[in-house]
Amino acid sequence: MAPWQHSSLGGFVNRQSWLARCLNLVVLPLVIPLGLASLARAERVVAPKLLPEGTLGYVRIADTQDLVAKFKETATGRMFQDENIAPLVKQLYGSVEEQFKQIEDRVGLPLSELLKIPQGEVCVAVVPMGEGMPGILLLVDVKDKILSVNKLFEKGEALLVENGGTKTSEVISDVKVNIYAGQGGTNVIQFEKDGTVVICSSKDLVKPLLAAWNGNSEEKSLADNVKFNSIMSRCSGSKDERPQITWYVDPVEIARKVLANGSGSLALAFFKPLGLDGVKGAGGSITMGAGEFDGVTHFHLLLDNPRGGVVELLAMGSGDTTPEAWMPNDVTTYMTINWRFEDMYKNGGKLWDSLQGEGDFKNVVKSRLSDNLGLDVETEIVPALDGRITYAQWVQKPIVVNSQVNIVGVKLKDAKVFQTSVLEKLIAKAPPDTIEKKAFGGVAYWAVKTQPPPEGRELPAGFRLPTPAFAIIGDYLVGSDSTAALQHCITATSDATRGLAGDLEYKLIAGKIKRQVGGDAPGMVTFSRPEEALRFMYELARADTTKKGLENAAENNPFLKNVNKALNDNPLPSFSVLAKYFAPGGGMMVSDETGIHYMTFTLKRKQ
């Protein structure tokens, strides 16, 4: 006999079947609605499908819990969790909590509970209100934190009544809506639905929002907006890694709404002649922990095509972006951009004359620039520029507050002609004894004499006196606010191993850029070393002048006193502990038929 055929076992099975039927009859009617409600909550329509098609702007966190989890995977998040730095972070956070306690009674919740309220999507939007001023809309998924939210509103209501305000309620589309009215006539509307708290500036926003929420709206949503979709399609990231944060704005429509009445209407009249109506929108995204990338950001400016007016002045071209021979390999940031100077100058003049009258642009340039410089800007300066500008930052030792210096280079069509025909004429126009010609490494340069502080006043401790200088290096006019930085650039030209172009980290980033959409011919390229930027902050934090300054400031500031104590209780670990989390990054900008797209990224350091 099979085991399941045994009489006692069969009785047991029968009893179990009876129990199961009872559960089906009693429990399932309770469980199923709860399960469906939970499912409905999880599948709430996302903000872009709730907001009206003409939404003027928004910032959205897709899921706060995912955002927090992804941040912990980033270089900064992992560094904060390192056993060598976590105690300092914990104590600093404790200092913030301690300060928050001063207002905790008025808020109604401790800081730790307040930060736990967002549980899913968070979105703040600016939405149209007919012909009137735009409205504000805030959606926050709180899920099971609704009790904490109620405590906040209870405190808010008490404060409102205390200041002469009132609270009323009414039902709209089967949802209880609270209307808070202040003495100044301003209203705040609030309701809760499906674990989401909504706060807005007008009751007129509630009904269409709930209609879209319930699937009863016949109106189009922001998700149907062509401009919004065009921008988001360029900023959406990879298929497997969606952005945690997105944003969108329609600046021209916002201006039209805000400036529609009164004197603002005059400003609107200039939009078309200036070509500002060609700016269709802008948006972007932030994605953390995207595969091999620590973080990726996108920005897209959607432009009309063909472009005109002010938009036409964005004359970015494409060309060589290889670091110049004079660019040192230890710069912290590097950016080079191809720019069509002559096109920008010509289009700018055409636009100016369309507003001020034929020939006015030439007259203004002559009277305000050419006559003062002793050179014709249009025929001598603009044609001499070859269309590439490079900018970099370098840290000058010893470390002080302003150790980070700037380096700028402008490419010239003919460096020798520029020096004799332009540069020397400009130097001759300078006040006597303000510019001194010197030489370094076989290269002539000009040092600008910096006036020391007046007698009786000293340069603050921990600051360096800027020492501006400029030179023609190769086919570039290079300038810096530090003579040491300029000399460092000259040195790089004599040794290819000291140049950024041959740096392995730069080559790695340049290779990643080429694999992006438009990366084969970008108009601008950037390169950064977060590790070196962190080193600067690290050395600055450890400097005696910084410590002394913090101690002095902490005497009369409770928060800084706690910060100072935290740093004393938890000395910073060696720099290598922090540096191991950070990898280089880069970015690029391209101009295409849809507009201008800019993206940056940092790589993920393998542990």
C-alpha cells in the first residue's frame, strides 16, 4: 500500500483539504484586495504620465531607495563606508543631527526619520495654469511612512493656525483634499493617494492630475511631449542602466508665461528677432553605478534647425582635440573646444545691426575696443585666431587655499605674425613698468607685475599672491595666473613623457569618448582627475593654516565646533586610503541637427 493510501494519513489529508477550503473562504477575500492594492501602488503611473503635456519644467528622482543604493556603490559612497573614514562621517552626521534638534520640536520629526520619508519617486514640477502664472506641483512616494508625514502636517497646521491661517477640506474625485490658506492669500493644496503625497499651489491642478492618475484623462501628458521625448532620448543612458535623476525645462515657455503681462511683454517682443524662440528646451540626467562607469551625466540643449539669432552664435565646430605639446600630464582638469571665431563675430555683428541699425556693430567695436587697443579687432585680431581654446587647472605647491591655478591657451594661425602684429602692440599700450619680458627654457614670456597689498595690510595666511604671465608656445598664446604654471607648460614641451597626450589615463578616457555617440568628431573634450582634486582638498584640510582657521571660527559657531572636534577625534587616514576609490573621468560636447549635447563620466575604480 502506498503511503498516501494509509487511512490515518488519508484522514490527515482530508483534514488539511478542509482547512485549505476554510482558508480559501475566509482569508483569500482579505488577502487578494490587499495584494491587488499593493500591486496597484507599485504600478502607480509615473510622474511624466501624470503631468500635463505642456509642463514647463521638472526634476525627478525615479526611486529614492535605488538612488541611495546606487550612491553607496559610487566612489564617494564606498569611501564613506571605508572603516578608516566611516567614524569621521558618522560623527559629522551626528553634528548635523545635533544642530537639527534645535528645530526638531517645530518640525515634528528627528532628522533620521525625516530622511526616511521618501520611499520611491520624487518629482517637483512647474506646470501651466492657463494664461496665469505657472503652478508648482510636488509628488513624493512615502508608502508606509505616511504616519511620519502626518506628524509633519500636524506641526505645520499648528504653525499655520498660530499665524492666522486656516485649513479646510473637500473631496475631489473621491480623494480628500486639504486646503491650507495663509494670511497673505497664498494657498497650499495637499492630498494623499496610493502611498503618494501630493502638494501643489492651486486646487485647479488636482482634478486633471487625479484624472490622469485614474486613467480617465483624455488630455496628453508630458510623456507625449515631442520636445521632452527628444531630449530624454539623448539622456536616457543604456538599456540596462536607467538614470536615477532626470530634469527638463522649457525656458522660452516659462519666460512667456512669466513676462506675459506688464513691462515683461516688451521683452517678449525681442524673442523672435534675437532667435530665442529657437531654444526648444533643455534637459539632462544623472546615472550612478552604470556598468564600468562610476557616474554619467547628460545635458541636451534642443535647438531649432536652421539656427538663427543668439542661437547661431553657438558656433562650435569639430576638429583636433589631442592635448597640445605644452599641456603637462599632471593637470587636474583639461578642456579643449573648437570654436569658429570668425563665424561668431560675423553672426554677432549681423544680429546687433538688426536691432540697432546697419553699421552700428562696427562703430561700437571701434569706439569701445579697437581705439583703446590700438588694433582693429575685426581685421587684425579675429582673423588671427585659429578656432581652438584650451583650459586647464593645475595645483601649485605648497598647498594653500588658492593653489589651484588656471591655464588658458588660444590657438593662432601664425604665431610669429601674431607676436609682432598684435601681441607686441598690445604690450606697448600697457602702463609703464607693468609687464616685464623674461625667458625660461629658451622661450620668451611676459610677466605681469602684481602689486602687493598696501602697507599695513598683509595677504591672508594660507593665500598665494597671483603672478600672471603669458607666452607664445608653439602656435598657441598661453596665459596663466601663475608664472610657475606657465614655466611648467614650457618644460612639458621639451619632454614628451611629461605631456598629457601620452598619459595612459588620458588615453583611456579618450578611447571611451570615441565610443560615445558623436565621439568620433566632438567639438569639445574634457578630462579630469578626481583623485588629484581630492588630493588638493586633503592637503588643504591637513594644512596648519586651515586647522588654525577652523579652530578660530569654531569658537563662536557650535556647528563648526562639532566639525573641528570630529576631525580631531578622527584624524584623516593616509591619502592612499581615499585615493583608491577614485578613477579618472572625461566628457565631450557635440553639435548636431537636434542641438548641443554634453556628457561627462567617471570610471569605476576596480578594488
